[in-house]
Amino acid sequence: MEPSGRFLSELIQCGSCGGIFSKINKHHYGCSTAQDKATCGNLLITRRDTVGITVLERAREHLMQPVAS
């Protein structure tokens, strides 16, 4: 089961302006500030499937760490 686009966009922030990355089309995410307002210069777009895999891997790594006493 693939995570929803909305879930992922709430987890991704632009490294340039701190805005959120949102779906810009069916298969890609990009900085919503750069796309909508043109006040951010980060025109990077990334594939949705790559983002989903990366987010799930990071969550698994975080969840598998031992609990600090």
C-alpha cells in the first residue's frame, strides 16, 4: 500500500525556504512556495515513488531504535 500524497506532503519541507513540498502533478513533488508564489528559487522536483520509499525507510529506522532509559 502506497502512502497518500497528502500524508507525504506534510512530512517534506523545502531546504531553501522551509515551505512544504506538495504534489505538483500525479508523479512529482516540488516546493509549493516556488511553484505557487515564485518567492523561493528551489525548482527541484522529485518523484513521488522515491519520496514514499525514503520517508518509509526513515520512519522504519527511527522506530527500530532502542528506547532510551
